[in-house]
Amino acid sequence: MDDVKAAVIGSPIERRDYNPVLRWLIVTVLVAIGLLTLWQLGFLGSVVQSDHTRISLLIFAIFVITSLHCLVQAIDISRELIAARRARAVIEAQSTSGFRLAGNNVLTGAGTLLEQGVLTTHVGNLVRKAEIRGKGQLDQTLLLRSVADKLRAREKIGLFVSESLLRLALLGTAIGFILMLIPIAGLTSFEADTLRGALSGMTGGMAVALNVTVAGIATALILKFQYFQLDAAIGELFSGIAEVSEIYVVPAIERSHDGRA
């Protein structure tokens, strides 16, 4: 049973690398339970019915799509963490033998193939730079900055969408207040029936303003938290790449090109 579990899910260390996905699932399950509770209490139904602008539905749709994007990125980062950990184990054991390129693959001097991933790509770029540059100190600052930019690009859309949801919430608030003031502007008398209709229109406008505001702020906060967890996983991956390349890869490449290996 344990062998089957390890084959399907991976070793305990590999399962720990899937923590970004686990965190996403925990947050999503809690959100789903909360939404189900609000639906049973009738709150979500009243929000949808009272929002004649349908901005709240647009907010929920954008939230679901972006949250799924966060899941895809979390899975990808988890796989990168696994690949980086495996490549790191090989590098730490065989870094003294140096590194060489074989097409798009990176091998150690002993001939062991490094598993494809962000770390292996960075090692390959360092080897290419050393081959072009020749002897001397190898500076990886710009290459590390490029790696960081590519990794951070995975979360930019989530940060943009979360801010956009807040803007949609403000838009809904403004539209709600406009709808609330329209009945007042149309008052021609102060009879009871006229005032009753105006108050009903004001209540509808206020409902739009408040419901859209709550929906936008709540979904934006959830998305920010989800992408905060993704950012933590990206930071862990980048830190591992920087440590391995600085401690093992760069010195090994410099030795091999200086003729001291």
C-alpha cells in the first residue's frame, strides 16, 4: 500500500513540495463552505436578485477564473520544486566534476543528466556564459534577476485582477449611489405614494452599492491571500536556485574554465 501511494503521489519529501497546492485547496474549501453557508441563509440569493447591474456576477466569474489560474501556477511551482530538489541532490554530489551541455540538456562532468526545470535551465545558462566569457570570475547577478522576473510573472495577473476587483467594487458603489439618487431627482410632489416609490428606488440603489462593494472587497482579499501563498512558494524556489548556483555551480564552472578542476 505504501509503495502504491509513493508511486502515485511521490515520496514524503515530494509530497511536501506540493504544499502550494495544498494551501490553495485549504483556502478554496473554506471559501466554498462559507459561500454554501451564505447561500443556505439566502444572502447570496438576495445579492444576485438585488444587483440589477450584474456587476457582482461579473466579480464572482472573474474571481473563479483567476483562482483556477492560481491553482495551475501552484501545481507548476510544486513540480518545479520537485525538479529543483532532485537536480540539487545531483549537483551537491557531483559538482566537483563540473558541468557540460548536450543539446538542451545539462549533464555533470560524470555524465549524470540534471532533471529539466528552472534550476537546470539556470545552470545551463551559466555554462553557456562561461564558455563565451572564458576564464575569470563568473557573475550570475543578471541571470538570477532574469530568473526572478520570470518566476514573479506567474503571479502578476493575480495581483492585477485583485486590484481590478476593488476598482469594480468602487464602480458598483458609484452606480448604486447614482441609482439611489435618481428617484430623488424625479420627485415632483411629496405625497405619500410618491415618497414611498422614491424610497423603494433609493433602497434598491443602496442595495446595489453595498452588495457589489462587499463582493468586490471579499473576492479581492481571497485572491490576494491565494497569491500571497503562491509568492511564498516562488520565493522558496528562487532561494534554492540562488543557494545551489552560488555555492556549488559557479565555483565548479570557474574551476573547470580556469584549468584547476
